[in-house]
Amino acid sequence: MSQQIKNDIAPTETSISEDRSFALSEHPHDNRNAQTPTAAQNAEPTLGAPTKRRRTSKVDTVLAQAKDIALAGIQEITSAENIGIVHHLRGEEERLTTHLFECTMSGYRGWFWFATLSRTPRSKIATVCEVGLIPGDDALLAPAWVPWSERMNTIEEENAETTDTEETTSHSEDTSDDE
């Protein structure tokens, strides 16, 4: 293992055990070991022990050549005019590859049709595992979901502000009419 990888996966000087000891010693009903968090502890949340990142696999040559099988799988869920000419390959795992095709449907700019193919060891036959539509990096996505109660609170606040503004405006018009 290279020194760079060892440094990447080794814990940092501000060890996680310090943060865990703080979290474990603080119990809502136990004030004996109560500690106040320092500014450094509040600055960044801990995400657990560092782990080695998963490397992306190489694209399987048999599965990469099975573009027509991937295209046939996608054509089972959509018509050929909705599939663009842009084609990408992504190696997922050993003997598991995803074919990505551009989506040309209106309203789906940046989206891709995908077909994930696999094969058994020592086999030259590709099998379609899954097909579907996924967003790309520049895809237009829906905004984050907001619970109904929060949406209603916002609407009620806006209505209250509008009512207050109307009352203020009508009150100022009434005082100007009296003069």
C-alpha cells in the first residue's frame, strides 16, 4: 500500500475517539460528566472512521461490445425516437457494466436511458439486469420536497403580510381623506 493511501485512510490528529467520548459521556439526565463542547467540536461534524474509497471497475470488454443488447433492452420501455446517439459506458463491478444513452424526450434535458448488463464468469453472453432513466450532471431536477405543514405556514405568513399591508394602506388613505 502506498504512503499516500495510508495517509488518506489514517485518522487525523483530532481523533474521532475524542468526539465519541464527548458524545458518549453526555447523557441528557446525567450531569456528573457534563462537558461543554468547544468551538472546534461544533465546527465540523464527524462522519465516522475514514474508509478506503471504492475504485471504479474496468469496463468488461464482452459487455462493452453488447451495445445492441443494451439498446434492445431500453427499446422495451421506450420508443427508438426517444433514444439519442450519445453513448457512454460505466464499469460498475467485475462483469457488470452500465450503458448510458442520451434521452431525447422533451423536458428531459441531461437525462440518460441506462441498461445494466452482466455476465457469468467465463461466459460470452450478456444479460440485461435493469433498464431505466437516470439524471445526468446537468439534468433539471425537481426541488427538494417540503412537508405540507411547512408549505402552509409559508402561505399563511404571506397572507398575513399581505393583509397587514392592505390594512396599513387603507388606514393611510382614510387619514388622508379626513384632512
